[in-house]
Amino acid sequence: MKWEFLREEEFEGAIERSGGLCVMTLGCLEKHGQHLPVGTDSLKGDRIVELAAERADVVMFPTTMWLGDVSSAHIFENPSKTKKHGFIGMNPQTMLNVLEELCDEIARNGFTKILICASHGGNSSLLGLFTRSQLYKKRDYIVMSCKAYDFADQLDPKNVLEAAKKDPEYFSMLTEEDLKTLERFAQTGTGGGHADFKETALLYGTHPDLVAPDRFDAESGISTNRLTFPPQYGISTYASWIANVPNVFSGYAPIGCTPTIGEAYLKLSVDRLAEIFTYLKNNDDCVDVIREIKETQ
């Protein structure tokens, strides 16, 4: 059920049918190499969440495509110097305020469980802080987050290939050439995690007309390694992403990726997310617990 398609008098029934669960996608607008559009994260996540919400019969909040953590759009507070177009970024505090007001409004409408589905890697830290900060105020609802796809590396080419071999009927859309492509990437890896084979496959599965295969290798997705630290030290900084991935494309050129591979990736993603939605739809313990915690504070 899509929030914006419901009439006012339908909300009470929709809330009951959904078990009080409202789900929403959090993506972003940013460059994805030269072969995918700037709306890639929001577009693929939105479609996956929509299909999973339909299957689980829960309410989906309208996607706010421009809301997402894209810190690289404001490199060192000098955005006029960046030559990358299509980015929409904002102050992290603004994003936290917008998310809080959105969740308050969703809850005011009668929902007690809100699940934000991250469709952009840069949102992970933001959502971690946001869901944690919800404990600073007394609320009658709970905010949770999860990925919109690729749970436990589910979409790694190696895992998809193994799954296809175990259940060829389920993956009947895959051609022999598709299997060879998956085999190749299973051996080499995708080489990154942004605009790479996985993301290209997911956009093929959700919006195939927006993928530009003739641009797969227009720019390099190989890290420059300008700012790296010894892995054993566990040091991290977002500046590494800006320094090491200047083309905003991290991975090997997804040559061989096809719409049929995209169908398989979409199917796996929707299946898992619908399972999560159904679980939360039928689970009121999380709301009871958060209310108990608030009563004791």
C-alpha cells in the first residue's frame, strides 16, 4: 500500500492491515559512474521496497529521493569547486531534523513501527545515529532501520551463482551467458561497491531503460589508494572515499551484466525484504519493549 494512493478514510484500515508498520526508502542523489543515473540508489531501493511492501501488505511512505547523506557534494565546504553534477547534499543536522519530523508525523497518523530501508551506503552511519537518538525523547513508536537489499552479501555474484545452481527453476530467467558472467565476477569479485556489478544489476532489474551499457567502462572504478590505512588498525574516515574514488565509481566495469541478471537480483532482494516486513508486521513486542523502556526512564 502506497501512502500517497490512500484516501483519508482508508488509513485506519491500512494501519490495521499493516500491523502498524510503515516502511520508507532512504537513498540519495549522486553520481554513479557514467553508466548509471544519479538517482540510482533511490530508484532501485524505492522499487524493491514498493514490491516488498505490496507482498507483505504494509504501508510505504513516499520516497524522499533527495534526502540522503552525500557529504562528497560539499567537499571541504567549497561546493563550487566540485565538477560533479547531480549531487544533492545537505547539512547532516538538517537531515536528522527532517527524519525526526517525518517519523513524528508518520506516528501521529497512527503507525507504531517505522522501518527505514537504507538504499545508499552513506546512510548507514546517519541511520545508526538517528535510531539511537530516538531514545532521547519519550515516544509511543519505534524507529528501526535495515538494508533495502544485499543482506549478508546475498547479492555477491558467487552467492547468486551458487543459488542458481541449487535451484535452476527459480532462476530460470538466467541464460547460459549470464551464468558465465556470474562465474567470472564470482572469481574476480566486483572490485568495489558503488556503481559496480551489483548496483548495475539492481538497476537493470528495476529500471533497465536507465542503464547505459555502452558507458560501462567510460571511467575507471579502480581505487587510487591515495588515502588508505593499514587494515589491522581499524582506522576509517570518509575522506578516504573522496580521495580514493574520484570518479564516484568503485568497482570493475560491469561488462556482461544484463537485464535478466537484474531480474534475478531483484527477485532475491524483494523476497528477503518482504520476509522482513512480514516479520515486523506481526511483531508487536518491539513496540511494547520501547514503551516499557520509556516508562522506566
